Amino acid sequence: MPQVVLLFSGKRKSGKDFITTHLQKLLGDRCEVIKISQPIKSHWAKEKNLDLTELLSDGDYKEQYRLDMINWSEEMRAKDYGYFCKIATDNASERPVWIVSDIRRKTDIRWFNETYGDLIRNIRIYADEDTRKNRGFVFKTGVDDVTSECDLDDYTGWDLVLDNSNGKQDIEDQLRSIIRFVANYRC
């Protein structure tokens, strides 16, 4: 069992993957990165004979299928809100720090709180819209105005909020903030 579970959330193109990838490099074998979207994308790749590596990347290929993946995953969550959280954590390594890089719903946080309790730390990555646009964000109806992008907009239970907008906080400062945060939990 992990000693701390870091739940990362943020809008598309806010820099969640960028930050969690750098954090993983710093923590090395003390951490495991878990992606709730992994089982969704794995299923979709098998079902449609798609390239899983491309679906897992942050590129245009994934965007072609995003809406269909969202719709299918919502159907699955309607049956069991923790379905993808459970699958994503089932094969996680026994490491002191788990980094869940793609929390998108209050039900995701609920499942982790119910399952791991006091081990949970919620981290929100924020980036202003101009920054996100500079990173390739284009608003898409049915994607950016649905639960998978908006459910946590009014959530207030963040333990740490990082501003990843251009010119705000450099990556080293953000990572130091997270490392200090994790260090408080003796990992």
C-alpha cells in the first residue's frame, strides 16, 4: 500500500502530464504513476484497433477519439462510478508515492477517499486560457463543457494549487512545492 496518493487534476492543456512526468523523474523508483484514462484508452484501442501509445500521448490522434471515449466511459461510470479508478490501481506497484495524473470527477476523488482515506492529497494544476491555447487547446463542444472537464471546477478541497500559466511559476518551483508536500508524509 502507498504512503501517500497524489491526485492531480486540471483542465486540458493545463500541464498535468508535463508536471507529473517531471515529478516521476525526480522521485524515481519511490513513485508509481497511475492513469485513470489508461483502461479507457486500452479498451478503445482494442475495440477500434487503434494505436494505444498514440491514444496515451498528448497529441492530435487522441483528440480524434476523445468524444467517443468520453461517451463510452460515462456509460461505464453510470453503472459503477469507481470502475476505472479500481482497474487503474489494481496493477499498481507497491511504491510509497502514487501519482494519479488525471483526476477529472468528484466521483474519482470520492472513490480514492473511500479506498485510501487519509493517504489522499488533492493537487490542482491551473493554467489560464491564453496559456492553454498556446499549448494547443481549442474549445470543443461536447468535450470541454461536459463532466469530464467541468465537474471539478467548483471543487474546493484542494490541498495544493499550482499555477502553471506562462510566466507564473516555473517548473522547478512547482516541483519543489510538490516534493516538500510529499516529504511531509515521510515517503
